[in-house]
Amino acid sequence: MMKLLLLLSCYMLQSTAFVQLHLLANSPVSKASRSSCISAGRGFGKSSGNEESNDKEPLKKSYGKSALSPTNNVIDVEGAMQFFFESNEEWKPLFSEIMADTPDVAASDYVTKSEASDAFEFNENTSPWKRLEGIPTDDNSREVLAGFLDSMQQSLIDIPVDERTKDDDNDLHFLEEGRRMLVCSRFHVVAGVGKGAIEKHDSLFSTCWNEITHLVQEDESDTGSLIVVPECEMNDLSLFADMNLQRPLQWLGIDHKFEVVSVQHGNPAIRLIHKLSDMPVDLPKKAETM
């Protein structure tokens, strides 16, 4: 747990968060901690020791073009856009509120940008959209979340580390996955989403778009929501994210603000990140010498 606690602590130091994450992952102390004992004798990162391996398994990333690309590139985009907005007519005031105010927005044929933002209400009592609590209160949801977060932490622990190198792809992978984990401060569990016909599950749709709207209204960088969907098949969830989140965000002209991806750690989930900052290429000299 020590490495995770160190990561959580350094991320809370807003302006120097990424510098400190880099130091934690690449300093001699940190390198050792990733392969030393924590908790019940496990460390962050599997030490590669002195063994040479010519066959490295490709890193399973939840970021980058491959992970974030739509699952189905052969699609009637115009038809899909028309179907989405006509099927969700009652949500148009929300779409109107959050869509980009530019003339080239694809969704402008179906949604008119709201001119009176004060008229749009988003709180705990509005419908069909509403502001949600950031963390579930029921024990079942908390248990599901605990299992997911434990599995996600384990995936960081399992990232191999080569003590002989200063920086390598695994260190970068650790940083990229770790910082995405840390920006998620809002958590939800959507139960009852079974196999097939996922587009019919209104609860998942509403949870995702309520969270997107919350993140847009708060307008803070490096914030995110994690929505765990325990009974769902990963392929179904990826398709849902593609057709109901990733593409609509593009059509609304705000996809550049979000990183949306389906991930699986024990249970599948959708991760929404708002305005994720870039990782600095060059670190301050003082930090490099620490």
C-alpha cells in the first residue's frame, strides 16, 4: 500500500503532481519500493531481476489511440447520429447545455445550442437528468467498488520493473495508468445490466451523462468518474461507450475535453476523465537531481 499512498499524496499537490509521480516511479528509492515488500509482502512492480526476456508481452493500455478509438469504424455516421438524438429526445436540453458553441458542431442539425444557460437546471431533483452523489452509500455497491479498486491496484503492482534501467516503457506505463486512476474521485455502480441489448439500459445511460454534465459544469482539470457495471459483458460495454458516449461527445463538439474508455479490473467499467493534463516532457532541474 505504501506506493499507492505515496502516489495519492503526490497527486494532491496539484501544480507539482506529475513531477512527483515521475520521481516516485523513477527515483532509486521508488524503484526499490516497487519491488520491495508492502502490505503482505508484495511490492509495486514485479522485479525482472537479472533474467533476460526477448519476448515481452505487449502492455495492456487503457489510454492511447488504440484504447480510445471507436470499436466499429464501418458505420453510417449520419444515421447513427440521427438515431441517437431522436432516441433520446428528452435529453436534448442537457445536450444543448453542454455542446460546444461553434458553428461546425455536427449535432447542430439535431440540437440547438442553448442561449439561456441560466434556464437549465441540474440538481438532485431534476429529471431525467440529476446531480448524483460522488460515492455510493449502499454496502453492495461499496463492495463491488472495493473489488474493482483492489484489482486495479494489483494491475499496477504487476507492472514489471527493471532495476537496471533509469526509464523504460513500463515506468511510463505505470505513470500513465496510475495518474488516470488517481484523477477519478467520483464512483458509481450500475447493477442489472445483463448480456446483450445494452443500449436499452437507461440507468447506465443516465449515470454516464449525469457524470459528464457534472464534470462539464465543475470545469476542473484532471477530474474523473468511474462507473462499474458488474453484470455486463466487456464487449457490450465497449460498444455502449462507443455509440452512446464517445461518438456523441464528438458530435457535440466536446470530445477534446474528455477521455472515455472501457476498462476491466475484475468487473468492467467506464472511465470518464475531464481535461486530463499532459505529462511533462522535461522535468525541472531541481526535481531531476532529487
